[in-house]
Amino acid sequence: MKLLEFQAKSLLAQFQIPVPPGRPAASAAEALQAAAALSLPVAVKAQVPVGGRGKAGGIAVAATADEVRREAERILSMRIKGFPVRRVLVEKAQHIQAEYYFSVMLDRSRRGLLAMASAAGGMEIEEVAASEPEKVAKLWLDARFPVADFQLRQLFYAAGFAAAQQRELLRVMRQVHQALMQSDALLVEINPLAITAEGQVLALDAKVEIDDNALFRHPDLAALERLDEGEHPLERRARQEGLAYVKLDGNIGVIGNGAGLVMASLDTLRQQGGRPANFCDLGGGARAEVVEKALALVLSDPDVQCVLINIFGGITRCDEVARGLANVLPRLGGRVPVVVRLAGTRHQEGLAVLRDLAVAGRPGSQEPVPGPGDPGVGAGAAGRLRSLQTAATLPEAAALAVKLAGQPPVEPAASREEGVQ
């Protein structure tokens, strides 16, 4: 569960971590009221659970009431990385002297916590770690014990924080650790942790992720989840339909049965030069209805230019998957090509279903379903398919999907003469 910035700052304030005065607003009128209460100038910040808001134009400083209204209207009409902006945070603008980075997060690989600090705050920490790793100090902590003073001081000096604010910065660092432990959070990040011109330490931006499995212990945080604002619309839809789905930033939709198989599909796609658009796991024993829901969900993503379906039949029967595809592809498969790899239980029967789908798309045709390397069914398949192809192995399927994703999507089949409408 990802908290929005104003929610994260509200949580941090409960742990005596200083944050700028601010109010969330869902309209330009509410933003004007918030600005009047805070006094100008103010910062108007989009509330979405992703980074890069500043680069996308989602943060603006307003010095007059007209600017507040204009910027609030503009930002509230935006979509940032697929997330519609439904709220803005109106905050008192600050004069910044220095910007630091500090976070505490769960590190599953070490079975403990990882605290990170850097004097290069206000930037994407991943970029800093990649280009100048020496500027990011790391310290692994044992979650069974409280953090010790000497550990925080060690991290403080390794990061190059200013000694003039040592007492207050160390206090904030300790409170961040406490906030993570007591809130059952997976991540508490402050970026930037700023020193103002007046010498005040402030958390100017914050990111908090709460462990969903611990929400029963935090009814106040569970109530925030019902806002559904920290979740991508497609992820929300998947959750409502009982699908395991994560939105990614690529252009190739991926569907598989079993988390490990889907992860292998994502890795293979990247090895072939592709970019996955999502993670979608059908689970074990998926019926045709589940396949229909999953494919409809993936195809509803406008970023998707090709779909890779990788099924290894065990509990899941390949013919059930193929029947689901046959039901949904005639209705939704016209926009992008689809690559299918079937192996395992009843995969020959599944291929037969796909062969029937191809024949149905071309009345009177006895053309078999395309195999690895064949040219594909084209727009005739069930009247709506741009291209349906199969592959014998995952690397072959991934390479084919990458190739097809480079082709421009076609228009919906409503205007096409060929095929069943």
C-alpha cells in the first residue's frame, strides 16, 4: 500500500518529524482556500504514487492567487505515468539551503533493514547510485533491535551531512526508523530532507509503503486504502477481478501462469531487447474465464503494442487457456499482435483450439494456426486479430513479441471489410 505524499507526511508528523504546513485540495477552489490559510507563495504538488512529478510538470510554485488557481487547474487535469491527478498538495514554499536524502526500507535479501543516506538529495536516488555510488551511504540494521546512536552517527558522517544540524538530523533519522517499525512499513523515504535558509530541518517530500499484510493492525491506515488514489487504475481493476497484476512502463503485455514463469518471461523479454508493460499471473488451474479477464485487462492498456502469453500446463490446462483466448480475441484482439507459447498438459488440444480460431477467421480457409516462424493469421483471425502467432520456446516467443511490438498498432476493425464484425 503506497501512501500519497500528503498522507505520508501526516504519518511522519505523528512521529515528530517536521514537515511543511500544507493542505490537500481536490479542486482549484479548495487550493485557493488552502493558499489563503498558508499565505503566499505556495507550492502546488500533484498527488500521485510515482516519482518524476517535477519533470512531468506536476509541481509548481505560485506567488499569487491567480497563479494558484491556474496551476491547480492545470495539474488536476494531468495524468502522470498513467495516474490521473485527483488531488494536489498546497504547501508553504520554502527557501532551501541544502537537500539531503534519507530512507529506511526492508531488505529481504539480508533479512533485515537497509538505511540509506546521501548529501545529494532532491534527485532520483537510483540515478545518484548508478552514476556516483560513492555519494550514497548504506547501513544494514537488525530489525530485532532498536537502532543505536553510534550506527546513526556512522551513517551521518559517511553521507556527508552538515555537522551544524547534527542533533536535529540524527533525531529525524531515528524517528524515521521508528515510524517504519511501528507502522509496519516496507519503506519510509524522505527526499529531500531539507535544511532551510532559517536552519530548520524539514521533510519536503516523503514516500511511505505499508505492508498490506499488516493493515489489520492499523485501522487508520486501512481506511486510507479505500481512497484508491495510490493505485494505478488497471491495478485497481485487477484487484477487483481477483487477478495478480502489476503495471510496468514497457509496451509488451505479459500473461503467464505462476509468478515464477511470469518473472522468467519478463527477464527473457528484457534479454531480447523488449520492455514489459505489466506482470499478470493467472495462477494455477486458471479456467477460460480467468484467461478472458486477464487478456481483456492487458489489452485495455493503451501502452501495450503486443501481448506475450506463456503457459506451461500443469494444473493449468492449455486447452482451457486456448478456449479463453478464443472467446476474448475476436472481441479485443484487433489492436495488437498476440504471441502464444503453450507447453505441457493438453497443449496439443490447445493448439487445435487456436487452429480452429484461425480457420474461423477466414471462411472456407483450411489454413492452420501459425507455428514458430510462420507469418501469422493476420487481420482475418476471428475477424479482429491483427496477428496470432505461436512459438515453441520462451526465447523464440519473446523475440517474436519484441519484433511485433515494433510495428505500429492498427486501427480498430470496425472500418475493415475483411472478417466478422
